[in-house]
Amino acid sequence: MLLSAIKYGAVSGKTRAMAGKLLKPHDYQEIMLKRSVNEVAAYLKYNTHYSAVLADVNEADIHRGQLENILRHEYINDYVKLMRFSSGSQKAFVNLLYMKMEIESIKLLMRLFEAGNADQSFLEESLPFLSRNEELDIPKLALSKSLEEFLAGLKGTDYAEVMRPYVAVGQDTRLFHLEMALDLYYFRKVQEMASGLLHGEDKRLALEFNGIEIDVFNIFWIYRIKAFYHFDKELIYTYIVPYYYRIKRTTIDDLVAAKNLDEFRQVLERTSYARLFDGEGPGAYERRYGEFLYELHRKRFVHQSFSIACIISYLKLKEFELNNIISIIEGIRYKLAPEEIRKFVTGTGFGSSGREG
């Protein structure tokens, strides 16, 4: 305990101070009552820890994409702060976790290209998330006119290599294959580096966090195939992450072999994730999983503060906050009532709870 306190004292104190500034339930209540992106920006600017990052922004003129990118920049700032307070294996692992933000940014931009909505101004605002890749020509990348140009511009990065086999796939399924390839790459990289870089309690916690995410990623993947598609077993196994935490390989095989959703649920009843899949359908499943994951990280952050959890779990809690704000902005954009928007907000007590096990 003493060695852990010495090793994590500075970064643990920093993350506790940062966590104290995260939005509270009453902040979300206020934001959900706003009627426009401008009103949301004004509330965040004058009432929350986002005041600094929004200080030079005219909230009356800001549009949705700008605000979301500013919030993402604030998230990146937290990574930078934690890198300064970390050293050795801590720093290497934080650097690895930043990969998730890069991958999510690439996926967002690919979707925009595929939908024909990727204008140059949005690209210029979004691409700084990839700026740590020195081999990239960011200004040139911002001039991309198509998904093909954008993917070609990523040449030299690990991401380009991971996606290369799927670039020429038919346009109707290409985006799906590209996104799945990136997700699998991330999970495998975290698993390998957690096993190789970390030791003791840090290794156990990192493998727990990644293991649970892999388990549920695999379950959701198989569920969607059973519910909405008719892929053959070979393709299903192509996108199963081959690490098994609370679910054994034999259970995965049984889920894949299930002839229908009833059989799928019967197999799932044998696992510790069964309660996440009770009831109303895929939207509810994902929200329940979000609550489950939020509670897991909240508890680990509080009770294992002198470990890698003070970094991983803080960043995860901040990611939930970012996604909550973006979900609320989307709800306001589509003129949803506050009680409807609440369903998409995680970790505030508004939605269905999912206890950590």
C-alpha cells in the first residue's frame, strides 16, 4: 500500500481534483431544459469546469459540431495533464488509451464521408485529434473529398495498415468492416500492453476493464447478427475478439450456434451478463451496460485510488460526461422532451441502473 501511495500519490491527487469538477446531476437537469446548442454552450461556459475551454467562444454563434469538438479537445487536455503526472508504464498505458479517442474520431469521419457530409471546415476542426501521428499531413488530410482520399491520407499509420484489407470491399458493407477492424485492433492492443507493461494490481484492474468490454462487445456483436443479419459462422468469428474474461470460449461457441434469439438468451442466462439483456430491446441493453460500466469505474476510482484505476477510471468517467453532453445536444436538436433525453444520459441516476458485479 505504501509503495502504491508513493507511485500514484501525485496522479491520484490530480485525478481526484479533476473528478471533483465533473458535472453533477443538477447540471444535467439544467442542460436538458435548454432549447438550443447556444443555450447549452452558455450554461457550460458560465456554470461548469468548461468555462476555461469556452472562454473565447461566442456562445451565440457556436454550432453543434464546433461545440462537440471543443468538448473533445477538453477531453484531450485531460490526457495531456495525466501524461505530465505519469511516468514509466503508467505513461505508456495512458498513451495507449488515447488511441480510443483517435479511433472514435476516425470512425466518425468515415461515417461522414460515407454519408456525404464531411465538409472541409468540420475536417479541420476534427483532425487535431490525430495530430500526435507525426507521419500525417493534417492540412492535406483536411482537403480529402472522399472516404478513399481520407483513407489514403492515413498511410503510414497503424490504422491504415489495419484497415487496408477492407478498403476495396463493396461500398454497402465497407464502413462496417473498417470500423470493426479498428475496434478489434484497439482491444487486442490494450490486452497485449496491459499484460506486458503492467504488474500486480495494475495488471489485474486493466485486464478486468478491458476483459469486461471485450466480453460485452462480443455478446452485442453476436446478438446483432441473430437479431438483424444472417451472416455465416465464419464471418461471425472473424469479428469476435479472441480474449475471454468472464465468458468462456465454449459459451461464445454456444451463443454463435444459437438458432434464434430465445436460444441466445438461454445461453446468456448462464453468464454474469444475463441481467444486462433483460427486457426491452437493444437500446435498453446498451443503456443498461452503460450504467453497469459507469458504476464499475466509479467504484474502482473511489476504492482503488492508488492504482492504475485512478487514471483509467477517471478517463472513462470523463468519457461518459462527454457522451452525455453530446447525447443531450442531439436530443435538443431533435426536439425531444427532457424525460426522453434522460434515457440517453448515463451515470446520473436518471436511467435504469446496472449494478457492478
